[in-house]
Amino acid sequence: MKALVWHGKEDIRCDTVTDPEIQDSRDAIIKVTSCAICGSDLHLFHNFIPGMMPGDIMGHETMGEVVEVGSGVDGKLKKGDRIVVPFTIICGECDQCKRGNFSVCETTNRKKHLADKVFGHSTAGLFGYTHLTGGYPGGQAEYLRVPFADATHIKVPAGIPDEQLLFLSDIFPTGWQAAVQCDIVPTDTVAIWGCGPVGQMAIRSAILLGANQVVAIDCLPERISMAEAAGATTINFENESVLERLKELTDGKGPEKCIDCVGMESHVMAAWPDTLLDRAKQMVMLESDRPHVLREMIYVCRPGGIISVPGVYSGFSDKLPMGAFMNKGLTMRTGQTHVNRWTDDLLHRIEQGEIDPSFVITHTVPLAQGPEMYQVFRDKRDSCVKVVLKP
Ligand SMILES: NC(=O)c1ccc[n+]([C@@H]2O[C@H](COP(=O)([O-])OP(=O)(O)OC[C@H]3O[C@@H](n4cnc5c(N)ncnc54)[C@H](O)[C@@H]3O)[C@@H](O)[C@H]2O)c1
Ligand SMILES: [Zn+2]
Ligand SMILES: [Zn+2]
């Protein structure tokens, strides 16, 4: 089959690889009908996440049709079912899965010993990601093996196009969880850094959850316009000071809730000396992340407020203002998304027409154009916000 394969830094190719096969009784194989490129894939593209190996198949936002099931799938899935695949592989049975903490499932990371060493505890296995999370082949491919398929799936009905359902795999529940973690009340101002696909979902989620005011921050005009279309007030950090504007918009008090939809690869600007230092340190491997957004959020968040971090960080972040964080009594909530905790509710909202996540798609292309689209998405060329690939 054809698949997008990681060969090294900024080197992803559409290769012919061996078709996946059932390896375990709980496996299923799907024929992929749609998949997408995520901001998290860019961290792998830039080789900022340790533990990738040449030959790894990319992709963790995937849906398709079940073509084969193992004997242990137990009637939960059958040939012909249409499923969205959550990016987190879950067993459904361990202590964490029982609590709904699916992204830290205790059993699905087949390279648990690596994660235990690096993070202190293992996380769930993830599709198309580092070997720290299992090194499972991803879904930017014609076929995908879904391990623990009896639990790791979201069954979706016929009659709704792929484009409306695909993002249940990741960015829709990710933006949703980021907003839910803020415990939004009707008087809140929620400030959201980053208007990429995750930021766009977080903006709409914060509005659906009843925030008084949502302020979205980025520098890319097409993403800022998309945020405005949802009802957000926007700040272009290239033209104005984020800290001053946020204070102005909150009577000098600062937003109660702050969401980081940027993560470890913040823009680097001369006006932000900390980002220049982070970049220099990143180049000589003295720091793995560029946590400018975390610093800004801790500084501007209203005392007693909540900082929610869906943005991915990989290792070590320097110069985090712990003094401000502690003395202001802030709370931080973060994590890879517990996808299946949210998807029944979110699927229902899509079916009811409350939200149509396909608004974020700007490019739909054949899988073979994937390598080129990684560049376009990374460079934000051609007003690119979200790429869907069709195998
Ligand atoms: N927690 C999870 O489970 C999960 C799931 C999906 C994605 N993510 C992470 O979410 C983040 C965003 O993903 P995406 O797909 O939207 O990526 P993206 O790269 O398309 O979007 C990031 C946006 O942030 C903007 N930005 C950069 N620096 C900024 C700054 N200092 N202030 C404000 N905006 C800034 C960029 O212009 C861009 O529009 C990534 O780190 C990704 O890895 C996490
Ligand atoms: Zn993702
Ligand atoms: Zn589990």
C-alpha cells in the first residue's frame, strides 16, 4: 500500500510499504477513506520529538471502513462498519481507562519501558507518533491496523460526510477538552493563543460552553479571520502587544482563563528576546521547547485563574516564572486528549447541527501529495489551515 513515511528531519515521502495484517485477536484493519495532517505532525517533521525512526508511518487523524477484524473484537466491530480512529490507543479496561483518562491508558504502549524512563510513567500508545508512545504505524496510509480495536474506535453513522466526522479523531475533542478544563463560567474571558486548527476548535468550544468573551491571538490574517467568524475578538501579535490588549479587554484585570494552542514551537520574534534565547538553546539541545506562550499566560492570567495547555511540549522548558505562577494561585491543566471521553457528546452535537468541524478544511488532496502538503501546512502557504488527504 501507499503511506507517508518519516525518513528524518523535514523528509516525509509517499512510499510503497507492506499492507498491515491482523497481529492480535483484538486488532481490526480499516481501509482509510480520509486522513489529515496535524500540528503535532509538524513537531515530528522538525524532528523535535525524540524517538522517531526512519520508516515510521505518519498520521493520527484517520477514518475509514473496517475490512477485517480479529477473533477477539467480540462483536464490537464488524466488516463494513464506518469508524473514526481516536489518536490514543486504549484498552478500555485498565484503571486509567475506567476513569476516562484514556490518553494515559496503562496497557497500550508497547514500548512502555521507554516512556516510564523518560516521563516517569508510560502514556497510552499513540498512532503515527514517537517510539516513546509505542511507535505504532499511523493512518496517513491506504490501510491502518487498529490495535485494541474493540475499544479504540468511534462508530459513526452513514449519511454524514467524512469531512464533518474526521476531526473527532483529535482536534475537535482536543479543542473541547482544552475549553472544558477551564471550568468556564458565564462571566469569563477566555484568551486563546494560536488560531491553528486546535485553536479554532477551542474558540468554538469556549463559545459553546458559554464564555462571556473569547480573545484569540495569532499573526496569520486568514486564521484571525476564521476566529472572528466564530465570534472571537482577535489580537495580531505582530501589530500590537498581547499583554496590553488583554488587559485593556478585561478592565485591567487579565483573562480568567488562558489556553495554549501553540505548544513548543512558538514563533520567534526580535521583539520577544526570550524566544531568541529559546531558539539558540534548542539548536544546541540545551532546551527542548520554546515556551513563550506559557510565560505570557502565567504573566497575564488573572490571579486564581486557570491555564489550559493542549499545545504539545516535548521535554524541558526553561525560565518558567514559577514565582508568578505560585503567588497568583494559578492552576494548570494539560494532557494529550482523552478522545473517547468526549466523542459521544461531540458526535451528537455534529448530528444535531450544533457545530460542523469541516469549516477548518482549506485543502483536500490525494495522499501522494502529502509530502508537499507538509511543507505548505508548515509554511502556512496558500492560506493553509487544515489539510485532508484522500488515499
Ligand atoms: N493535546 C493534544 O492532544 C493535542 C492534539 C492535537 C494537537 N496538539 C498540539 O496543539 C498545538 C496546535 O496544533 P495546530 O494543529 O493548531 O497547529 P498549527 O501549527 O497549525 O497552529 C499553531 C498556531 O499558533 C500560532 N502561533 C505561533 N506562535 C504563537 C504565539 N507566540 N502566540 C500566538 N500564536 C502563535 C501560529 O501562527 C499557528 O497559527 C500543537 O502543539 C499540537 O502539537 C495537541
Ligand atoms: Zn494531533
Ligand atoms: Zn487502558
